[in-house]
Amino acid sequence: MTLLISCSNNDIQKEVSLTQRKELSIFLNLIKENLTTNNIEYIKLNSKDSLKNNHILTQIKNIDFSPFNIFMSKPVFLKKTNSASSLLGLNFNEETFYFKLYFVYDFYSKKWIINTIKEI
């Protein structure tokens, strides 16, 4: 007896849609707003649960972000991966701290999440 199985990936999304791009722009603004109001819980709830991300989020949890100038770069979309990255800058007086945020689109929940946070 021979069993033949055929798979097709025709339904797999190969590029980020215009709607997803707009959603990420809104998400970036929400990240900035929530940092400004010291709502790290929002960032945590919208991040992939990993040791590295949790470590960084734990470190920044006790920081008062209200005096910081917070900026985020426009997202760079990575072709064929449904992912993006953005630079987060935290400026206070003459010091600036940079973080690279990597995002993936979660098709299950239909929203962007922070996949990786890297201090640079």
C-alpha cells in the first residue's frame, strides 16, 4: 500500500501586507506611549516570552521613563519572513541608550509581537 501526501504552501503569506504595516506603525506608537507612562507590563504582554527579553524587561522595570526623550525609527520590513525591526532610543541629558526591537507577526493572534529585544 502506498500513501501519497501532498502539501501546498500557496496560502502562506510571503510579504507583509499594507494592513500589517499600518498595524506595526500603530504598535510602535503604543510602545512609545506606554514607555513614557512607565507601563512596562504592556511591553511584556506584547513580547515573546524568553529569558533574554525577560532579563531586559526586568532591568528596565525600575526606570522612570517620564524624563526621557523616547524615539523609534521607522520599521524595516524583512522580505519573505513576515518580520520587521526598529531602533528604540532612550535619551536623557547627554546619554542615549539604544535597543533593537525585532518583531514578528503572530498569525494566531493576528497582531505584531516583539520577538527579540537587543541592547546595542
